[in-house]
Amino acid sequence: MVFKKLLGALGVGGPSVDTVLHHQHVRPGENLAGEVRITGGNQDVTVENVALGLVTRVETEHGGHDGHAGVEFHRAVVAGRFELREGENKTIPFQLPVPWETPITSVYGQHLHGMTLGVRTELAIAKVADKGDLDPVSVEPLPAQEKVLEAFSQLGFHFKSADLEHGRLHGVRQELPFFQEIEFYPPQQFAGRINEVELTFVAGPHGLDVVLEADKRGGFFTPSQDAFGRFQASHEEALGTDWAGRIHGWLEQVAERRGAGHPMAGHDHHGYEHHGYHDEHHRRGSGMGGMVAGAALGAGAGILGGMVVGEVLEEVFEGDEEEF
């Protein structure tokens, strides 16, 4: 995308910037490659720096009301101070590291409904920073994350939507100030016992945490209850894990449990730790969602069959500009 905004310090005829991504698809832990193309305006200027930021949309709460805010969660300066002559063309190549905890926005090329993420270019001249348009970025799951999502499909889960919650998970090492929740309806065999299930990934260079939250149906005299579980594995271990078996076994335990929904704690015989977790900040009432029926993941059909494709980031973030 090209933006031509008027820098307050320059007036009419300031530089224009076009950020070109070599590939819009990337995985957590990889580099987002591209180049920033700058064209000088009608006068010579000194560019203090050129910076790139990864921006997404996070659910927040203010005064008891839920809302959304744009958040820049990663930033890198790709060029320092340089002189830009009148009408000069300058190209700055970059390799922007993508944090391991970056939320997934696409699965097998299909947009994950509810997710928006992009890279924004900032040009600083005379100590005035001009923030440009957002270039959409599609973040695909890691192979280990794909295995878990495939297990959800194999078990008969159906996807509704995904969002980002501001806060931290108890007992999980987390770098970013938010976490992703991918929301599902459970398989038919759990109908009447479990309302919905949320899946959260917290990945790192050596492995990932798989965090589950199940909303149990209440009875006539008892309210709905939440149960929590966490599985840990290295990236290599995750590829060989029977995730369908692990998740199904956990769901059976959740569905059979009685009482106040205390966390399930301990270690199973496969060495995966599972225990309760909680958000240190406010969590939504059930924190769950419904879903749209999706095809099996086999042959790349995708658990996201029928999803709404590709929100335009400018429209999604409209009204949030002042927060960046």
C-alpha cells in the first residue's frame, strides 16, 4: 500500500512511502521480508528513522464495557538517520522478526474470522513520526499448532471465531500482553454436557503450551462451570503426539466431573502437564463462542470452511488510529 500523508513539519509535498512485502504469509518465529520504498517530496529532508510495527486488535474492558483497541505488539527500526533529497527514490530492504506468540490469522490459506493483523510503516522526520497505512499480514500456524487444530477437526469440533484477550495466563510464560482464544463448539457426543471449548496457544522457540477452557453445561439448580487444562510439549514432541486422544480424554474427564469446577491438576503418563489457569485480568463471562460448521482438515480443506475471508485492516481499525 502507498500512503502520502502530510508531515506537520513539512507541509505540502512531503515524502511518500510504499511498503512491499515479499510474501504476506508467515509463521510465528519466522521473518517477514520486504522493502520500504521512499520517494522524496518537493524539498530535501533529514529522515530520523524508519520503523515497522506489527499491529493487531485486542478486546479490552473500560468501565465495565467491552471494546476493542489497536495494539502495536512488536516494533523494529529498519533504517537510521539519512538525508533524502528532493524527488529521490530510496529502497530499504528489511527482515522483520515475527514473535513466537504472534496470533494465528489464517489456517491452510483461509482467514480465521475475527482476527486482523498488519504491519505499519512509520517515517520520522524533524522528530515528527508519520504513521502510514496497514499492510495485511497472514500468520499461519506452526506445524505443531496445525497438529492440534487437525485433532479438533478429527474429533468433530466446529469453529466459530477467534479473538485476542488482554491479560496473562497464570502459570504460563508469556511475553505479549494478550493471548488468542480460538472458540469451538464441542463434538455431538458432548452435547448437553459441554457448551463450548476455547483453545489458546502460547508458543516459544523450544515448544508450546496448549491451553483449553471448557464451559460445562449447568443443571436446573447449578450454573455453568468452567474447566481448564494445559498441555506442554516441545515442537518435535507435538508432531508425534496423539492430540485427538489427549483432548478427547480431557473432555471426558471434564464432562464427568461434578462440583465447583476446580482446576484439573497433575501430570498424565505421557508427561504432559495439565492444570488450571486463569487470566490475571478480567475474563468475559463464559469466554466462549458458537461456531460455523467446518470441513475436516484432510487434504487442506480446512476446519475453517465457510469462513468470512479477509477483513480490510483499514476498516477494522477505523476509529482506533489515535491509539497507535
